[in-house]
Amino acid sequence: MDLQNVSEKVKVILTEIGEDTEREGLIRTPERVAKAYKFLTKGYQQNVDDVINGAIFEEKYDEMVIVKDIDFYSMCEHHMLPFYGKIHVAYIPNGKIVGLSKIPRLVEMYARRLQVQERLTQQIADVLQEKLQPKGVAVVAEGYHMCMMMRGIEKQNSITTTSAVHGAFRAEKTRLEFLSLISRNRL
């Protein structure tokens, strides 16, 4: 990302909305916004193989593995406003497991791109299915969308829930077990 170019564009936007970009509080704002967007979209500079970094291991374990309550922060591609919440990920190994920290890292990589929650949920499920070839994968995302809270409908307490499932999680019994486990309180 060309920070100088983005900074110049932000200055134009500030001017167009009626601000004085020479005002003390705004002098460095274009530069700060450019740096913020670089951080908030860093997922474009990452790829799955680097994130997983070889942390897939042979293992005979074949019961459900769940990493729940993964915080995520993303930017809506429609309004470029934040949406945020929790993601819960489960898979049933089929001879391979992944280092547990890699799951939140994958969530972070996909969340740090312009997104819609539906795609974010599906991308996480799809990449785990592809890389691990497990018996099944399930992902549930729960998000608050600033585009619904600050503008438009202005509903502050609406939660959007999306899910994506593969394999064994398409069976009602397995899906219900997953949903039961993610709804339980923490330790």
C-alpha cells in the first residue's frame, strides 16, 4: 500500500466533507488514516501457507476439536465500516490436526480484508477443509455491524449469525453437538 497516495486521498475526502485539513487536530489525520487502513487490511499481504507455517501434524485423534470465542474485527466492503464479534471453529480430524493457534491466525488473515460476514465464515471453513481434509468442519460467526448500528436502520443490538459446514457437520446430530458446545459458558 502506498501510504502517501492513500494519505492524499484521505485529505481530499476531508476537504470534500467540509473540514479544514490544516486545523490542528486534522493535520496528521490523513497519514494516521492511511496507516490504520494498512493495518486493518493486512490480510491482503498474507497467505494461508505462511499462516499455517507447516503446523499440520499426523494424529489419530478423531473427536471434535473446537476453538471458540475467537475475537475478530473486519471492515464491511459495502460501507468500509467495521464489523466485529466472535467466531467459533470446529473440525473432526481425519488423520491430521493443525496447531491450535493457526485457527485464530486464519480468522485474523481473512478478517483483515474488506469482507462480508457470510464470505468470511465460508472462507475459514473452506480453507480448513482443503488443508486438513477432515471428516467435517463447522464455523459460526456472530457479528455486530457498524453499518447497521451507526447509519441506515440504526439498530444497536442486532447480532448477525452466519454458519458454514462441511462433511460430518451436515448431519443434524453432529451439528447440534457443536452448537451445544459453543453455547456453554467458559471454563
